[in-house]
Amino acid sequence: MASTASHPARVLTHEDARDTDPPFAKVTTSAITANASAMDKGFSHARLHSQPGSIANAPPPSSVWRESIALTSKRNKENIVTTASIRVPNIEKYATSVQAFAETPYLAVGCASETNNLFIVENLSPATIDPFETPENTGLKTRSAFSVPDPIFKMSFSGDRLVTAGPNSRLQLFKIDLKEIGTRGKGLEHLFDCKLNSGKLSDVKVAPPGTRVASVRIHEVEFMPCPKDALSPRFLALEGRKLFVWDITASKVVASEMVSFDQLMSASWSPHQPYGSLIAASGVDHHLSVLDARLMGMDTEKGVIWKVERAHGGRFHPSITSVKFNPFVPFWLASTGEDSIVRVWDLRYLKNPAGKVEGHYKGIQSMAWSNTHAEILVTGSTDCSVRAWCFDSSVITPIKSSKNAFVGSPSTDWGEVAESKTYATASDITEPMRSRNELSLKEATGMHDVPFCVGAKMIADVSTFSGPVISINASWSHLDTFYCLSSIGELSSVTLRPDLFKATTPHRFDSTEYPLEHCIETAVYSRDLKGAFQQVAQLSKTSLTERRTFGKNERKMIELCTAKEAIDPASWAVANRGGLSLVGTLRKVVGQWKDEGKEGGLEMVERFKKDLEEFTYYIPPRFGEFKRWYDLIPTKTRLDLEMVILRFNTLVDVSKKNWESVLKAEQMVCKGIENDPSFMEPDYLKLLIESVLPNDYLRGLSMAYNLAQSVDQCGSPQSPSRFPQLSGLVGLSLFPTVFESATWITDPSNLERRWSDGRGPKMRQIWVRGFLDDNVKLAALTRTAVDPNQKLSKQGVITSSDAIQIEYDRKRSIAIGNLLSDSKSILRMISTEIRVLKLLGQQGQNEDLAEELIRIVTGESEADTSKENGLSVRRSQGSITEGNKFAYRTTISVTTNRLYLDSLLLTKRFEEYFGLCNDFCINYQSYEFPKAILRHAEITAIPKLKSHIDNLYAKATTHVADALQLAEKATAQPTSVVGQTMTGGTKPLREGMVSVVKISVIIAQLIEMKGVLDKEGVELAARCAIALNMMLGYVCHLI
């Protein structure tokens, strides 16, 4: 049942706080009162007054023995933990629970008093500790004090909701305004209360003999985990021996189960997917149960799917006080008890724990896993201390405690004494080990049947509390910080400093041989992700300066800095469930977990050690879901690491010929160029294009254009553009270029021979593939020539043709490099190449296609190609010179130049054709391209010109015949008409003769230019000149 009410709130005054007989009348459901004075420094624990005989007047427990510990710590000059403490201003000193508010610096402290029972505290310390900076504000500060309905025994927070557990089977639900909660008296709104039962003791059955007295108090409450930014729809609650699941929308209990035969003390949801599945519960009967909430019904016993009886069983049958799932590993479950022991269970096995901590001398009341390290947890005990533990695979401890076991006082060197006759001590086991991975558990202990498990090392101890530590909560806003609360209201934030992690980092790289890798390991384990990312970027840049594709250990360092994916729930199964995973209604059977009732033994411990080593060294699974820790990293640093990973992954794709993956990374590569061009060096960009062009020429060309444009745009006066270094990428994009050797300057396919059948890009792919294969061979031969110790391949002999090709490649690179100072022209060439290739794929009349190609090359037609046929090409501004808009615009692409020449012939622009041939011969005189052009002129152009003259003569003959007929009818027709007809017939022929004369002059001048053409070129030009002279005589004869 749920109820709501509306009553005016009452603000407490200083007089109320000092009243020796404070009003403890029951507060109505919505009577939330803000204690304005709680924030004042004067309202401290020392100034509180309470009625005689109350807890407030009782002397605190003696802590004389801790003075020696404090002196020991000072003597050792350890700076591994930072603490900040306050006392919440609760008159009764009956604190019960602390709860952090998600990723904000605020937290709530609950007390079991009727009034003044909810306090809002802010952590003023910076989110991370910088050893080189002194923060302006540090410590904890009380912001508000509220009186809420019912005493508070437990709390849970999710989204913007806070639920509190009280007496009489009642819970209260509140809405928290995270923007106003830090303002005095604001940010808290009561929504409704809910009752699990009647709440009357008279309705509770009498407890059986030997069990805890029946109670209607709610001992635990926790929201069901849900995706980020979503509101949790349910929460669990414990009352008596039952576990309840409350649906907030339905406002009722939707499932309940009798889990224990005695009082339940603790329960917790699994934070892993599928959300709302597993619940761990335990209590006074020291049995540990795991339920599947999806199987729970109303008062049934079908939900329990895993159970260990007497999980903390001992001589005095201690209660289990706390259970928590590991936030990173879904099958790790920790439990603490009044036996002062922490046990870690692997849900894939039964009966025995996989890990154990035995380090307090009184019962453990609270526990919290670290939300940055899978192997670290913090415990709070009745011995008034808080300790941090790190599970270590090199530490082996017996599952059962010895009768003679002794736990030394905190912060001392008194050893862990075990019964040596029965068990080997941890030092006996670890000292002979060559490394933590070399020996198995069997080999290390020499015992095959003795039950051992993994132990932990105490890495921090805080013993400044005067009362039992009864609640611990990990902060989601401050790195490696835990909020610890004692029963008398002492609140401390305990932060594990980076110095602690530097001393405990599990290194795999030696600091002398691999100093940078060693530093990265330390930074990652300290969760100094900013420093780690910067050092990985430095490692990658170092490999670039050394002209290496990858750094020696770059892959390992990237893996170290990359958070693992969450463990798939379909990859494991709870023991005793027939290997059924938690996914779906028809659960998948996980083969290796098929065996029913698999008990934990050596196999479990070995697996736990292996998992522990992996999750300790690397960033643990699911860490990437905690965005808060990544938000602490500067954007530039995160982008740098993303670029390092992108560069590494794309190079791996290139090596594996996954060209489609390379294409998908195009946008990110362009972004990387804009972010930091030094990561995306020209050779790397060329490799990307080399992987794509032989497989999808058009998309590869589009990618080349976008990469080149990004490089051009990222230049600045302070950091010049690296565009002039793109000779390899440009030469490959426009291949074959006019600077190629004779091998690639083949005779062109005539435009009229089905040039528009769509085979153009495919032919280019074949050419590029052959060109790249030859380059690989020549590169190997070049290395052999430089280094004779290099092993030769079967064909590894440098022939004269190979030497010529190597020299041509050198000249080619120099020639292209000389053009790269004009980036706009180069980008225009690649853009023109893309548009020409698209034109080749169209269907149409050759004459129409030729006209369109001329418009593309001359710039007469500048259609927007930003997105056409699914290809994204970003056009740069000002890529076309206005004054030269309709003239031929230079390109070094042989394909485009030949097609343009063919188009000129097809459209009968012979003078332009030969004029352009002349320019090619002069501009590229030291290359093979001019000779190919002259051969084309001799074989194709001159015959076409003669055919054109013949057509003109035929037309002229027709006109002359018409004129003669008109002359015979002179009496009927004027003389002027006859003359016009005669003139019109001979004019085209005269114009043809003029064209032949001009073309002959062009060829004659070309022949006369010394040094322009070699012997073969002169012979070709001479044959063209002879053919033109014969044609000129033929035209004169016709006229």
C-alpha cells in the first residue's frame, strides 16, 4: 500500500537543537523539515545537548591503543590515504546509513531518530588528487538537515529517487533535485510511503526457539539496477525472514519469498545484465542465498537458484551482515559476517569460497567494492576501523580459519599466525614461487586435498573512528573514495591516494628496459587515465619519429588502456542450474558449466586466480560504462588515445586486407587529422588508400580526396600544412600519372570503342593492383641494394629494367612533390578524376558523353558532388580559377587527359587537340607521356582529321553541284543566289585547309624545338608532319 499527504514543513531552530527534552513526536508522512542550522560550523558535535543518560552523554570508547598506531604511521611517513571527517549534527547520535548521490559530490546520511534524521553533505575535495596542486576547498560540509517521516535504517538512491527503510514495515520514497540539493533546505520532495505488511507486532508470528526475536523493522532496501539515465522501476526490501520486491509504478509488492528461517539482514541486486535478475540475500542463519527475481512469486520458494549453507558457519554461528556483487565481475559475490571475515564466492561453483579476508578482530558491519578496481574492497568493523583490501593471486590462505589464528591490531607488523602443522603460511607458499604465474596452486602448496583459497593484502587502514563503522558507500564522483559512517555519526571520506597504487601496481615491464611502458602500467592501475592516455600517445608518436608502423609494445599498451567489454551473461552459468545462463526465457546452456552441483575446489581457485590476474592488470570489464571516470579526462587527451587506437586498428585492417573496415573509418580518420595531424602521417594515409583502391576504386578515390582535403585544412601559420608530403597519396589517386614509366603509359582505348560501358573503374583497380605489387617488389630490391645483409627472394635480383623503374619512381615522386605547393589544384584534379569516373559509368551517346567530359575538365560544368551515388566528396572553396573557367585545366592523370583528347577528336576540335599535344610534349618532355600522345596523334588523330576533310569535301561537292544547277537556271534565279551557294560550299573546305595548315605549323615548331623530344619522339612527330603535308596537298587539290 502507498499513501501521500500534504502538510506544511517545519524548520528547526537552534533552540530546538539545544532543547534538553526535544520533541520526538511522530512526524506526518510529508512533514519534511529543513534544519537550517545544521550547516553552521558552530552547530558541532561538541555543542549538542541531550537528555541525561542518553548516548550523547556517554563517554566514547577508549582509543588509547590507536595512539601508537598513529605514531607508527607518522614515523613511516606514509601518504597513501587521505581522509576528511565531520560529525553529523544528530542529537541522538544514532547514525545508520550513508548513501552517495550518483555522480554528484553530495551524499545523504540517515539516522534512526524521529526528527532531524536526514543530512545532506557535500564533498568539497577535487574529484582526483593532483600531487602537484593544492586545492582551494577540501573536506566535507553539511549543507542541509531534514526531518523526514520515520527513522531511517537503510537508504538507496537511483536516478533522482531516494528510498528509506524505517520501522513498522514502512518505506518512504523521495524525489531529489540534484541541482538544488546543495542549497539549504531545498531539493527534497516526499512522494509517498509504502507498507510491506500491517506493521503491527501483534500480526507477527512468535519467533521459534533459538532464532532472532521477530521484528517489523526494514533491515535492507535497494533499488533495482537499470540502464544509465533511466528510473529504476523496482526496489527490494527485507522484513523479518522475507524478501519483497516493490514495483513503483504499480505501487505494490509484486514478488516476495521466504528466504530464511531467521532474520534477514542484508540483500543486494546484481548490477549486471540482465538487469533485475539476481538478488543475494543473507542474515542471522548464516546461510547465503542467490535468487532469480524473475522466478520469484508471492510467498513461494522457487526463486533461490544458488545457496551455501553456513557460509559463515563457525563455533558461534555468526550472522552475515552484508552481501555485495562485484561491480565488474558478475559471478563474484562478497559476504561479510560477525566472524570478522570477508568471503568472496564464485557463483559458478558451490560450497567453498574462492577468496577470503581475515583482518578485523571484531565483526564486520559493512563493506563496499571499489568502483575502479575489481580486486579491491573496503570493510568497516565494530573494532572502529576501516580497512582496504586487495585480493592478490600470489596470496594463498586456508578456507577455514585455524583455532590458533591471531589477527594483529591494525597498522602493526604482527604477523598472521596459522597452525603450521596443518597449513602452510602465505609466506611459505609465495617465497619459493618464481612468479605469480609460474606455479599452480597444487605445485605451490604441495597439497592436493587441503582446501585453500586466494587471500588479500591490507593496503590501507583508517582507525580514527570512536564508534563502530556501520555503513560504507563508494563515491561515484570522487576517484577511489569511500564514505564511511560510524554509529555515533562520524562521517569520513577515505581516499586511496595514487601513491598507494604506485606501490602496488602489478608490473610486467621492467622500469629500466621499458621505462615508458612501466609508467603506463602505473598510471593505468592508479586510474590516472589522463596520464596513461598521454603516455600511450607519446609511445605512438615515438614510433612515428622512428619511421616504424607500430611501437614495439604499442598494441599491449592500447589493450592496457582499453576497458574490457562487460562479461556476456550468456558465457557463464550459476552452479547447480544445469549450465543454464541468465539470458532469455529459454536459457542458453553453457557447455563448460553443464555439470550439476560443481563444488569449488582447486579448479575454482585456479580460475579465480587467473581471472584476478587479468582483471587486476587490465582495466576491468564494464569499466567503460562508468562515464564519470572518463569525464575526468580532458577531451583532447581522450581524442589523442582514440586516434592512436584508430590508427592501430586501421593498420591491422590493412594488414588483414579488411578494406571495408578501412572505408568505415574514413570519417574518424578525417577527424583525427583535424585533431592532431602528427598521428596521421602521410605514409599512413597512403597505406589506407592502397588497401581500398584495388577493391573499390571510386570509393577509394573519394576517400583520398577527403583525406587530402582534411590535411590541407588543418594547416595554420603556427603549424604549416603537411599537404606537400602527400606525394604518395596523390600519385596513387591519379595513377597512372604523366610521370609514369613506359610500363604504365599504354596505348589508350579509343573513346568510340565502348568507353562508356562502365569498365573504367574496374580497369583502374587492376592497374593499381599491378602497380602496388610491383612497388612491393621494388621496395624489397631497394632495401637489398642499401643493405646487402637483407635476404633476397627467389626473384630478388635487381635487373636493368628494375633499376630503370626505381629511378622512374624517384623522378615521379620529385615531380609530384613539386606540384603539391598548390593544394587547390591538386584537390581539383582528384575531384575531376572522381567526376570523370562517374561519367564513365553512365549510359548514353558517345558524343553527349564527350561534351559532358569536356565541360568537366574545363570547369564549364561544376555540379555539386558533395553526395552522389552514395559517395561523399567534400569540395574545397575556390578550387576553380574564374578567369580560366572554360579552358583546359591541368591534370596529371593520364586517363583523364586521354579521355579529354578523345573527346576533342569526337567533337571535331582538331586544333585544340594538337595544341594540347604540343603543350604535353613541352611540359612533360623528360617523361614517356609525350611519345604516347604522339603515337595517339599518328594512329588516331590524323586519320580522323583526314576523314573529317573528306566529309567536308563531300559537302563542298554537293554545294558546287547545287550552284551549277542554279546557274543553268540563271534566268529564273538571281546571280547573288548562285554565288552564295558556291561560297557556302567551298567555305568549310577552306576552313579545313586552314586547320591543317595551323596543325602542320604546330608540329613543325615542335620538331624544331631542341631538347623537347628524343629521337623516337622526333620520328613520331616527323611522321605526323609528313601525313599533314600530304593532307594539305590533298586539300589544295580538292579546292
